[in-house]
Amino acid sequence: MACFPLTGLAESAWDKETPAVAGAMEITVYRSPSCGCCGKWLEHMAKHGFQVNDMVTEDMDAIKRKFGVSPKLASCHTAFINGYVIEGHVPAGDVKKLLTDKPAVAGIAVPGMVSGSPGMEMGGKKEPFAVLSFDKAGKSAAFSEYSSY
């Protein structure tokens, strides 16, 4: 287990300060060794005060099954913090909101690989996206939406 350091980040739409959260902000992230955007998301989380434990694995399907992430919610990396699953390129502010509000959900997800989401910045290309909450049965609902950012 390695802690991912905060290193020279380029400015992005996701650099705005996010609210402080009481308690531990240690997040364990499982990712493929060949995924570059995952590393950028790790940097995004570290920038917003999370202590990131970087767990590189060749079997992301097994991790997703273990944490109950359905294929319709899947993205490239899966994280775990304070009993919640975080799937994909979820903005740090949404993770902090989850930790503060403590809703009765299994986790939150940004399905797929959305251009413009944290770690998926591609110049000016920004697709609208939603962060979805999901329960242990895989039922999902909107948690937050980003139509312009």
C-alpha cells in the first residue's frame, strides 16, 4: 500500500476549494496499473485533503464485485472511504458531501469515463454528467449534477 503524494497539478475546473470535513479522510483507491486518468483523480483527491492509499491491481472486476458496483455504474477505479464506495471520477466535493451528510447509501459513482470530470480533463471538452448514489441492491438515484462547470 502506497500513499499517493500531491505533485504539480495543472489548474482545472475542479481546483476550487471544497468544504472541510470532520474526521479521517483516508481513501483507499483500487486501480489498474495502466490507467493514467486514475492517477490524475488520485492527485485531485489529494489536493482536496484526502490521504490516498493507492492500491494497484490487475483484477478490477473482482474489486467491483467485492464492493457491489454493478456494470451500469462502473468506471475505471473503485475507492472505499468510511464505509462508502466511490466509483469513478467523482468530484472531491461530492465525496466530502457524502461524508458530511452520511446518507443511507452504499456509495456514489460517475459511470464511464466522462470528459471534463476530475482526472478526465481534456482541454475545453466538458460533457455534462451526474454523480449517482446507489444502494446495496444496485438501485441508483441522482446525487448531484454537472451540466456546466
